[in-house]
Amino acid sequence: MMKIQTAGVFTMPADDYHADPCPTPSLSSSGARTLLRPGGPALFRYQADHGAKHAAHYDVGHVAHALLLGVGMQVVEVEALDWKTKAAQEKRKDAYAAGLVPLLSATLRQVEEMVRVARENPVVAEVLTGGRAEVSGYVLHEQTWTMLRARYDYLREESPGEFLFVDYKTTTDASQGAF
């Protein structure tokens, strides 16, 4: 795993980013959001000591990112109607153990359609050109000497020192009010 000693933008596997490649603990954007909510400092400490729990509801987002951006977690299609059967549950368990993302066939088709629609959108096509997918940024907070880190879905340098950051989200409600 690469070790981050200085501020900058780096390409690295997601597992390295989440394992915190800094010599002293760094603060991620999600860690900062955790600290700010009620009970957050205790949860932050627990996650630092034990690791964050896997949340299956993020699987669709992981696969959508990988298919749209061309990098990220690999998917395993589980040919079943639901997760109720022992066989489907075993395939899901084996996929997670191998570091893969299991999706039911119908869900995978839905994600593939979402990505197809996104790629056909001219604005999406434009912003996902000429940059790098899944990169990690680090900067030293001068007052606290804490390394801050963030993971960008897509980053494009528009001009020296000026960047476009793209954050691709999946949701169950894309209405303007929910957004």
C-alpha cells in the first residue's frame, strides 16, 4: 500500500484509501460528517477501532460507479429472484468474502440501464471527459496538523489550480425536492 506523506491528488485502490495510508490517522469527509452529528464522536471512535460495517444498500452505488467510470468494485451477478434462498445467500456471502459486489440479476439490469442513460446524457458525457476516475485528495489542515482526505468520483483539471469535481450518486428519489 502506498504511504501518503504530503498533500496532493493520488490514484490508489479504494481499499487503500479506506485503510488510511497516512502515517498518522487522517480525517475523511465521511469521518468529519460522522463527528458532527449527535453521538458522532463515539461512533467515530468505534469505527476507527473496529472498522465501519458493510452496508448492503451501497452495493447498487458501487456497481453503478464501476460501470460508469470504468474503475471500482467488480460485480458478481446472482441469478435469483431474491435473497431468500440458501443458494443465493451463499453466493452473496462468497462474493463479499472475495471483495466483490453481489447483485441479483434484475438489480444488475436496472443498474446497467441507469448507466446507459447517464452515458447518453450530453452533460454527463462532457464532464466525464479528460479527467481521472476514483482519485484521492489529501491536504494538511495547518491549524490542527491533521491530514484531511477525500475520494473524488471524477476529477478534471480545468486550468492550473482549477478543478471540476464530479460526484455520481444513486438514489431511490431523484426529484428536485429530495435532491
